[in-house]
Amino acid sequence: MKKVLTALLAAGALVTLAACGGNSDDGSGDSGSSNEKVTLKFQSLAFQKTTVAATKKIVADWNAANPNIQVEYVQGSWDSVHDQLVTQFQGGTAPDIIHDESADITGFANQGYLADLSPYLSQETKDAVPQGVWDTVKTGDGKIIAAPTLLQSYVVFGNSALLKQAGISTTGDSLSWDQLQADAKKLTTGGKYGLGWGLKSPTATVLNLGMNFDAQFFEGSGRDATAKIGDPELEVPKRIHAMAYTDKSIEPTSLTQSGSDVLPGFFAGKYAMVVGGNYAAQQMVEQAPKGLRWEVLPPLKGDSTKQAANPQTLSVPAEGKHIEQAAKFIDYFMKAENLAAVGQGDWLIPTTQAARDAILKSTGGKNGWEQTLAGAGELTKAPFQSVENYPKWKDQIATPALQEYLANKTDLATLGKKLSDGWGQVNS
């Protein structure tokens, strides 16, 4: 269970930051105008071999061209990054360049732990990213507390042979949830299931896809946000539950597994379709048996095809001694060729059109890239991204409540009450 900074520690840290803020700004300015050699620690969360290699190449290319601003690659983990950053910020040991995601850094930004990058990022970088994506990394007063790099969407992967055999069309601009349910039921036959869905950690999936039905989950921002749990917010878990226990077209055990855990079943034909983050395509390329043809289906649609734009981010500690130099590296990382390299390696969507165009040209749109990149325009800021205690609510309240409901151990009304009441518990 993740811990959060206590109010006392946060207040003390803010006093400390206020006291040393002038020194940090002066120090970074002096370093930027001198020949002093600095070394910046870059804690990267890249985990797929292709993306680790692409990220290390970016670092190596930068270091070769910038002898006075050297970047040291440090491997981090998505599983522990929040707790690690809590400890690092408390101890003043945060890396110079922080890799995370926008939903996780909101609390740190509100507590004053992240530098405002507005004065340092180039206009080229600012112009390249759509305003709706910038909104996910801006504070209420307009400060940019991170650069958004890559976006994830949730997509449906299908076994091409099984879909064709069942006469199911995979073309079109979108795939309605009603059609997904009908297709999954049609594909459930002979001891095989139409759909496998790894929902061991269900909260991000439910909140992202909930935007298909205009789900909000929260109103307001920061610590003043209130929970909003009604029919739109419960629509996605309700539909998944119905497919698993009424239609019996989702294999129930898959709901207790991770997204990676369900892939062997998909490869073996146990499931005709799986739903997961689009990054799973890289695992399919690497692990799928020869002869298996798979594809990405059109984006899921409820009232719309909207999903949350919760980008991966690069930020800088406010107490950092080399904010300007760190921002220069981030600017370099945001170049189209670099975002395209890490995006293609991770099978994620770059935040800039130039980088997306580069991936489309490089891949020819094959292996689902055309469908994946086409969904970029519908990714937008979600309410939960402005909520300071969202990480705490996600881990302590939403995840166990959704797991219980998807295991058929509670009903929809109870789920809604737990999600709503739980917010009051963690945000008091």
C-alpha cells in the first residue's frame, strides 16, 4: 500500500523549498552560463527492452553532444515510483530528471516539490504538444510542472482467424460496447471464451474507459475535490461484470490476472480477444507463436471514444541545483525523432504529431499502429488528474473495491458506495 506525504512533512518541506528556492534558481542560472560540468541523474521507468535501448541511446547521443551537461541513466520501476519519490522528496535525494505519469505527480506539484519548467522549455516544444495534453501537466496558475512524452490508450486485440471464422467485422471508425459484448458472446463456444481481460489492477482501466460514457469520478481539484459516483462512473464495471457472469463471455479467472498474464491464453486460442493497454502489442510481437495473426480493433465507443490522456512525464525537482540544464535535456528528449523512438519501442502514442507521423512512416501502420495512432485525437484530460489524493484513493479504495465487484463478491450499489465513501476516508 502506497504512503503519502503527511501534512506536517509537506508543510515543513514547503518552508524548506521556499528558503532555498532563490539559491536553486541562482545556481541553475550560474551553471547554465558557465563552463562548469554537471552530471544529471535521470531516473527512467522504461521497462521493455526496446524502450530501454531507445532511451539509453537518447542519453548517449545527448552526452556525446553536450560534454558539460552529462546525463546518468538510473533504472526505476513503475511498481515503486510513487513511494520512492515520497522518500526522495522528503530526504532531498530526488533525481534531477524524474520519469512518472501526470496522474501521479499532481500531489507532488501541489506540495511544491516540482519545478516550473515554463521559462526553460523551448517554444518549439510548447507548440508541438496539443493544449489538451499540456493541461494534464499544468497547475491552476499555469505553471508547467512536467513535459508530457507518451500516451497510452486501451484497445481490443483480436485473433484474426477466429474473428474471420465467426464473420466478425474489424473495420470502421469505432467499436461500440454493445457490439463488443455481442461479438464476445458469439465467440464464446467450444470451451473457449470470446474475451480475456487482465484486470488485476482495474482502476486505471475503469477510469480511462469510463470517459467513453462521460464518467467524471471527481468534481473539483486538489484536496478540495469531491467524489462523483453515479451511473456513468459505474457503466464500465457493470458491462464487464455482465459479460463475465451473465453472458459468460469473459473468462472470470482472467479478471484476477495482469494484462501480461492473459496473453498466453490469447496466444493459445483460449480467448478470441483481449483488452489491454496498447503497449501490449510489443509483447505480442515478441512472444506470439509463429503463424498467429492478430490485429487491433477500432477504438471502443460508448457516447464517444474519449479516453483519459494520462501521459508519461519528465519533471524536475524544485530544489534541484541544475533546473535549466535538466530542462535542456528534456527539450532534447521531446524532439520528434526521440519521442518516435521511445514510442515505437513501448508501443505508446507520442504526444506530438511529428513523432506520430514518424512512427506511421516507419511502420507503415502495420501491427495495429494505424488504429493505435488514430485514437490520439480523442485523448483528453480527465478529472482524476487534478486530484491530489488520487494515488491514495486508487490503491486503498478503488482497486480493492473493483476487484471485489469483478470477482462477483459484491453488487454494483455497494461498489458505488465504497468508491464514494472511500474518498472521504483518504482525503480527510
